[in-house]
Amino acid sequence: MKPKTRRRIRQIVLFSFVAILTIAGLAWRFWVGKNVAQWQLLQFVVQIEHDGADAQTVQPLGWNLAILGRDDEIRQLDFLPQYDPPLLDVDSSKLTLNVVPWRDGFRQFAAENRIVMMMEDHFVSKHREMIGATLPTFREAGFTHYAAEAIGESGELLTSRGYPVVETGYYTSDPQFGNVLRKALDLEFTVLGYDFRPFTHEGREEFAATKLAKLFTDNSQTKLIVHAGFAHVLKHETDIEQRWLAAVLWDKTGIEPFTIWQWSAMRDAQEYRIVADALAELGDLDEPVLLMPPPTTDGGIRDVPRVDAILVHPPDQSAAPADRTVLFPNEMQRISGQWTTKHWPVVIAAYKDGEPTTAIPLDQVMMRDGEQRFVLWIPPSTKYEIVVFDQNGLLDSSTQMDRDSALVRADE
């Protein structure tokens, strides 16, 4: 492929990516504060699916499906119907994959860096689960602050309460994100948000970088994890001359961030499939692995983000509601349930004992017409209760528990 053609393809991809972020920002401003409770999210999904998703609504539809535990459905959505990238022609003999077990890699760069930035795809709950799994390693390495783009309330208020609620943010309504926040609070990180959404890309990155840079003013002990969406973790100017949060933060602090991208089947599909297949042949993809450094484009891979490491997820076989999976099942408590009432759609959620229904549940799943069996995953040894919502709000229900199984029905 000629260099000019390759640059053109990259520009198309980057412009498409910016379009996603622009739509995402507009949709976020519209929906935050309106559609964060389960019954509101459920209403929205039902309405959009009835009307048919379009370029403006497919983004929040995907976010809501992620929050409601339907990640397999998100993998079927086309977020950029107007863009059909050319098929990759990869020479596998030139594909070099420097595989590092994720635990080893995280221990290494947690020990060597003061700022680590981890990307999430807003449609992929497992990206959030992965970030939560790394927090104990960072805490052991002396990291002091955890900052998330998605937190919309003050860190002090969140910390004093001890758990996230629907007002905490929009993406934080995902139970996986809620559990990340609980873990960060339990590990005694200083937890904070840093984002707002002005009308310019430059203004947003400048605001966020300024807020985070203040953590390092006259404080040599600060070590920071930044949980960010998509390209905010890019620390080098892009081909279309955009500078993102990592680059601006580096300028303001003089500290180079260590940046991590996550690859899964939800996005980066062609590159992901090629790399995942190669890793599977090597027997290296039973759980996420790091590519440090990332693969080059010499073998024909087109879009490799300019970051320090790429975290490759295993192929996702999760299927809601009865065959839902998590990244680390041996570290979670599995609840096998059955919905025994012919009333749909509903959301079945597991709440931590003592937390109100305005809190973010430990896990939840949307049940569609005719579905009865479901699986929920919660932190181990956690006491919980089952709560049900329909499109009108909280539904009176009863649960019969037997160890890690539950029969749930609506009360007459």
C-alpha cells in the first residue's frame, strides 16, 4: 500500500473516531441526569429499539445495553455504518507479538511510573472489570490517586458516602464501573473525577489536564491512575494534529504517562481478530495479556494506537442473560437465577446489603420477552439482595434463595 493511501486511511479512521466522540459528548449531555436509573435505561432501550436506532441513538443504545448486562448484543451493533474499512492483508511472518502476562507487566510499570493511564471502550463492561483487577497492584506500588473521566460528582462526596449512586455519573451506572469505584474506595485511594464537556476538544483536554496536574504541585508523593475513555490516553499528536489528555498532562507536569489501550472484539475488530487468533495459536489468551511494546504495522495491521502497551482480551463468548461471563470467574461469586413471572422486559439486579436502590448494583441484567434464566456475578463473600425493575420503576418482588441460586417472582 502506498504511503499516501495509508495516511488517507488513517485520516478516515481518525475522523470517524472523532465523530463518534462528538456524538458521544452530545448524547452524554442530553441523557445524563435523565436516563441513569435502571427503569429509565430500560425505557430508553425499548423506545429506541421500537423506533430503530440511527446514527444519533446507536451510541447511547450501546452504552445502555452495556450497563444492563447485554454485552453480546453490543457486539452486533454497527456504530459507523457509513464507514466500511478495507480488509486487512496481514503477513503473519512479520507479525511480532511481545507477550507479557498482565500481572507481571502491571507490577513492572506500576513500580517504574508515577502516572499510568488506562483506556476503556465505553461499550465494554469487561474493560472496567479489568481496570478494577489492577487496582490492588497499583496500591501496593504506592499509587495514591484514582481519577476517572466518568465521575460527575465530587470525589469528597463519593468517598464520604462510600459507594456510587445514579448521580455519580452516567458510565458509572454500569455495575462493573460501580465495583471499580467501591474497590478504589476500599483500597483508600483518593478518588476523583476530572472531566467536563465544553464545546471544543481543546477546552476539554485543557480543563482535565489542569485539574490532574494540580495533584502534583508541591507533592512528590503523588502517583496517579487515570481511567479514561478512548483517545484521551494518547500522548503523541495524531495524524490530524490533535492533542489529547495524556499529551497535555505530560506538558503540564513534566511527567511522561505510561499509557495502556484495551483491545477486544467490540471495537478494532479486524486488528483484534488477527492478533487474538495469533495469540490463541500460541496458547497465550486464556485471560488478558499485554503486548509490550505494541505490534508494528509492518505485517499489514493498519490501526495500532501509539501507546506503551496494549491489553488484549480473550474472545468474548458471553451471552445474556443465562450465559453471561466475566474476565475472572474464579474471583467472583456466581448467582444462578430464574425469573418465574411472565412479565417483561425487566431488570434483575443484585444490591449490596445496606445500600439503597439509588446505589449502583453489584450486577444486573435486562430480561427480554420470554427469558427466564439469568446469571449475576458479584464480588465474593458479599451479602446481597435481589431487586427487580420494569419500565415504571421498582417492581414489588420476592426472592427465594438457596446458596448461590435464586428464584425471583413479581408479587401479586
